Amino acid sequence: MLTIKNIKLFLAAEILFVINIYAQSFTQVTDITNPIVTASAPAGYVGISWIDYDNDNNLDLFINNNILFKNSGGGNFTKISTDIGSGQILGTGNAGNSWADFDNDGDLDVYICSSTSFLYRNDGGNIFTKITTGEIGNGSANRGWACAWGDYDSDGFVDLVITHPAGFVGLPALNNNLLKNDRTGNFTRITSTDVTKEFQPFTVASWSDYDNDNDLDLFIGTGPANGVSAADFIFQNELAETGNANLKKINSGPLATTLRDGQVWNWIDYDNDGDLDVYITNWGGAHFPAGLPNDLYRNDGGTFAKITNQTIALDRKVSLASIWEDFDNDGDLDCYVANDVNGLDSYYRNAGNGTFGSIVNLSILSSQSKRSASAGDYDNDGRVDLVTIGPSSISLFHNDTENSNNWISFSLEGKVSNRSAIGAKIRVKANIGGNSYWQMREISAQNSFNSQNDLRAHFGLGDAIQIDSIKVEWPSGNIDIEVNIAANNFYKFTEGEGVGSATNTNDNEIIAPSGFSLAQNYPNPFNPSTTITFSIPLGSSNLNVLLVVYDILGNKIAVLQDEQKSQGTYNVKFDSGNLSSGVYLIKFTAGRFSQTRKMVLLR
């Protein structure tokens, strides 16, 4: 019987068939002039994160024993001496970090957890100011294992959750902390929610709008690590249902009742069907040191099916971090797992048909204990790289995979939403291997073990030379749509403003399109408005541009552009006003170039 699910599997198999076979390859960076290579690894369970703290479009690296490495481009790093770059461990060696723009001033700030935890405000120029006042400044009361920024009340400012593992990072043991951002730089401690009433050995917290109701829910691994297993914690946000941002514990269903030694919940759309699936890493529990298999659940429209017949959910290891990125740029998410003891790290390549293959001959895989990892394209070559950390080493791996696959990357900036766009969902549609489908990413400030990946959303595109559509669902509820964006570029997408010109982050120059073009308006058919995109190529300046709407009889309806323009890609909104349904023409003229497309208005 031919069903929708069978059709999806068939298309996935076809996609796999047409993709070139190639070897996945990473090279460990060993150049001793690179300060990351020679840095000492802290002994505890600490975090490591790729972030762009200085807004130069190059990824910098932060390690939780307070080491900050500035990336000046081309993979050249310098160790920065600041309050968060002193190299001094804050309290115990068990520490997490989370980065977001808490004050919406345009740069990333960091909260660092340990036996004393603090917020460091980014004041620019490599200066970070330690906040020691108010509820957010009470370092001892806020001690914890991990932290995560997320705008759970959808007011445009990120809030903070801090998990405390019942005595692992200082005594006496505490409940979790939820600190609400009051939008003035101050925070209020929330004690009336289920999150702060629990008293358990919590590990890492992750925010995700897993049920797609436009508010952030919270997931915390229990991680007993004491020879037993327990159910993890899911807190449903009641904001969408009641108008009140209350986090209520869920006690039913397979996600909330399965016994495990849960560490990190990673919400990802691994099968490209438009909803978020989840992967949960497990430590040893009652089976230490043999380990536990990790848990993979496929989201089938709100019903979660546990995957039990694949190596990604069968390997018995002591796992902590999982990293989900399209490392081979073929159009689906692959997975790296950092294992603490008893066996190699794991790498699972997504076959594009809902299954994963285990690859064992990679340089990123070792039998040394790994605690965490972070992914990001630190040299901006379009391939996502990896850094790992354990009690004995910090390892930087460059992604050397050679294939002809294309890619695209977006940094998101909220305006009504929080500036870092934490919680935004970005979807891109492209024709890969002869099949058109959507991919999706959710922007997160905690998606590794005590760590986070690059906030830029990276997509592999296979043989697609452009994305046909891009849709951003902002935490504010706003939705922005753009069309026909060229591949192999980095873009900034601003809420309410759309995609800016592509940026070559190796030298910060603007990349203009390769030729004149008028894209098909989107949406089409439309009612009442649509967006028209046109491009002017590299080297063009002060060209007189005309963008005119005609009816089917050739009568001029509206002049949308009549001015001089230079190289770049431009978006113009057309509102149909009182026009009746029918076919209309949009004509683009720039110098001697002219192009016309049809638009359909449906009332």
C-alpha cells in the first residue's frame, strides 16, 4: 500500500542514491602556535563553546576554566586576558556556560556556573563586567552545574535557568533556580514554578518549543550517576494555553517516564519532516561502567516513537555531549557523541532515509575520556568544525571533508524578539538530488554538555545552488519569509527586515550577486501582499532601477522603485490594496537589463 510515510521513505532513498559517495574527514590541529592546542584541560566536567563575542563574524572559543580565545580570522587565535579569560576556575571544576545577549545591546554576554555562579556583561573591547548585585549577582545562591538562556515568558528578553545537582557543586544542596529578566538589567527569582520545587541530582537544562505552540518548554536530565536510573524532567510551558508563563511538570508519556541516566536533551529535526525529534544521552546509571544506550525518539506529528533498531540508539557507552550538525553538507543532520569512559567516541552519519550509519575510522574518535564538545565553522569555509574537551586534553578538529556539496549559514537578530533569537526556528527549502524538501534548525543557548554550539544556523545543501525559500518563526510570533537566496554564503537575517547582503566572513567584505536577476515573488499566488526580490551584480554602482507593476493589459498599477542602486540583493514588499483578483506583471529594469515575471492575486 502506498502511504504518505512510504512516499517519504522512497524520496529519502532517492536522495541518498544520487548523492556522491565520499569519505568524511577531520584533521586534528596540532600547530603549537595555536594557543587552543597548547591550552591545559581542566579536570572537572566543564563546558566549551563557540561564540562570536566581538561581532567580527569569526567564531571565538570559550572554555569554562575561564579561558577565552579570540579568533582574528583564518583560524588565528589569541588568548584574551579578561575577567572571563583569566584561566582561573570559578569554584569547583564542574561548570557550565551559556551565551546570549541578555540586555539586547548587540553583543553576547555569558553566565558561568560553578560553586559560585556569575553573569558577565559584555561591554565591548574585550571587557566583561562581573555582575554582583541583585538576585543575578548572588553567586553562592545561584551555584549550579549548568545554565541555559531562554525567553520563557516571550517578552523579548532572555531568562535564565540554573540546575543544581543536589550537592555536586557545593553544599548545602539547592533546588534549581529560575531567574526572570525584568528588562532593566535586573532579575527576579521565581519560586512558584515546578522547576524550582524539585530536589534531584539534575544535570543539563535545555529549552525547546518541542510542541510548536510558540513558547519554550524546559527539559532537564536527571543524571543520578549513583548506580540507579530515574525519569528525566519535562516542564510544559503554559503560556500559550493560559497566558501565564508557568512551567508545569509532565508526569506521563514515554518521554517523561522512561528510566535513564539522562544528561543532555537535544531537539533536532533529523528526518526533515518539519517537527522536532529528540536525542537524549545517558551516562552509566545502574549499568556503570558498561553504560546505557542513548535514546532517540522520532516525532510523528506530536506522537513520539522510540527508535530501537539502529546503532545510534543501541551502542552501550557512558555518554555526555551529543552534537548534531550537517558535517558533510548533504542536507541532513549527523551526530557526534562524546563518551566519558569505556570506549571510543561515536559518530553517526545520517543516511537521508531516516537511518544512521556508524563511522569508526575518524580522527575525532578516541578512547580518551571526553566530557563535552562544541561545533562551529571557525574558519568560515562552509564546513562545520569540532572542538572537544576531556579531563586530559582539548582537541581542535578541522573538517576536511572533500565533496562538491553546497551550504548556507544564517545569523539571526531579533528586534521584537530577544536580540540573540534564542528559540527562533529557521526553515530552508531547497531542491537536493532532484527532490525539494525543508530543513529546520532551532536556535539554542545550551545544546551540548554544559556547552553550546555556534548560534549561526548552518545548512548543507548537497547539489542545490540556492535555497528556494527561507522561513523564520521568531519567538515573538512574527514570521519572515524570503526566497531565492544564493548558496555558499553567510547571511544575517533580521526580524522584520529579512536577509541582508551575503558576508564573506574571512575578510568581512560584502559579496554581491553574480548577475542581474528578478526572483519570482513570494508568496505567489498572494493576498494581500507579496515580496519581490531583485539582485544587482558585483561592480555595479549608481544604476537607475525601475520596479513597476502592470496589469495584464499593460496598464501601470504601481511604481515600487525608481532610484539609483548599487550591487546587492534587495527585497520590496507590494501591497495589493484594492486591486481585484487576477494576473499582474512585475517588470525590473536596471541599466540595459530588463526582466518581467507574472504575479497572481487571489482574493
